[in-house]
Amino acid sequence: MLVVAERINASRKNIRAALERLDSESIQREALAQTKAGANYIDINGGTFPGREAELLTWLVEVVQEVTDLPLCLDSSDPSALAEALPKVKTPRPMINSITLEDGRFEPVLHLVRGYSAKVIALCQGQGRPPVTISEKEDVAARMVGKLTEAGVPLDDIYVDPLVFPLATDPDSGQATIGAISAIMKRFPGIHSICGLTNISHGIPARKLVNRTFLVCAMAKGLDSAILDPTDSLLMSNVIAAEAALGIDEYCINLIGAFKSGKLG
């Protein structure tokens, strides 16, 4: 499971406050905690400040790189903010979060993906309403993957996000997303799938329990990456146990190592 650490996001109150003050120490504590917890990528998002997103995203790139060597995932819906921040990235093979089929977004982001040899999160989003059924999600994914591969982006660099929505507003979203993950992974061998895990539990109680349960269900259908909170030790324990149960962790080598080092919650 490739873990993209979610905590440096301007939608979180403490991160927004740190960005308002340009408080590098608070940001760096989050980066270090997520690195220590087992993240593979550090996601950075500065997108809740109108007119300042490019400035803040660039600042985050520089601040986070001072304390961790993990590659960065630049999280923005604004291609111009991505274009300003990417030249500051020193860590290898950045990830761009994200590209869609929406007008004015696909081509500028594709240009950046190719120019920086970046991995890319491909959201199942076209014009109009987001897809909600398995077939709708698979259709958008197929069109997205087709355009990316035709442009020379390798399947191994594409992370398809079928878009999971809160169960509080769409009770069928979990099942539809899991079904779409299964269909996409079978249709495009060598591609990756990813989701913003905490979306599933927004607005309901026992969020961490729901997140952990959904993640294991999705992994059983092929999910191999997730944007999540790696400092949730029980969640990370579930990832380790699920990889063992699914045969991804052959002979339970990682599970045994995690147990011996006291990492299992």
C-alpha cells in the first residue's frame, strides 16, 4: 500500500492557522510525524486562500523539504499554482494531485506531468456531475487513462481515484467505489488505484472505524494506494494486516517485523 500522507492540508484548522502565520515549525512537525509514521509521499495543500495558493504551495514545498526526503504530492486544482511550485521540488518523482477531464484543466496539468516526469492522480471527473455508479466511474476512468497513455504517460505513473463520497449523503458510494476499483484494476493491468480515504466517513460518528473498515474492503478489491493519516496507528496496523491476509506481504515478513518493533496497534 502506497501511503500519501494527508495532514498538511489547508482545509484543516491548525494547518490553515499555520499558513496564515507562515509558521514553518508547525508544518515541519506534521511532516516529520507523518514521515516517522510510515508515509511514502507527503501531500501538501495550500488551497483555501484566494489569490495566494501559488505562493503558499511553493512555500510549503520549500518548508517541508527542509525536514524530510520523502517525495511530495502537490495537491491543487489550479494548474498555475502547480506550475509555480513544481520547479522548487527537489525530492524525486513528485506526484500531482490531480488531473481531471474538466475543460481548462486536463491539458495544462498533462503538460506539467510530462515536463516533470511526475506521477499523477487521475480523478474520475469530467464535465458536469461526478460519476456515482460503478459503470459511470469506470467509463470516466477509461477515457482518462486513454488520454494519458496516448500522451505517453506510463500506466505505472497513473493513480486512478474513483471518487468516494460521504456515506452520510450517498449510502451507495462505498460499494460503487469498491466496484469501480475492481473493474479499473482488472481492465488496466499495471495501473494504480487511490482514494481520499476520509471522505467516506465525513459527517458520521466513529469515523476512524469506518475509515479502517472501508480501506480493508477496498484493498481486497485491488486498491493499492490511499491518501490517509499515517499517524493513525490502528489504521496503519490494518494496512499491514490486510497486506498479509491478501498475500501481498508474502510469508507475513512485514507483519512479523512490525510486530517485533511494536508498530501494530
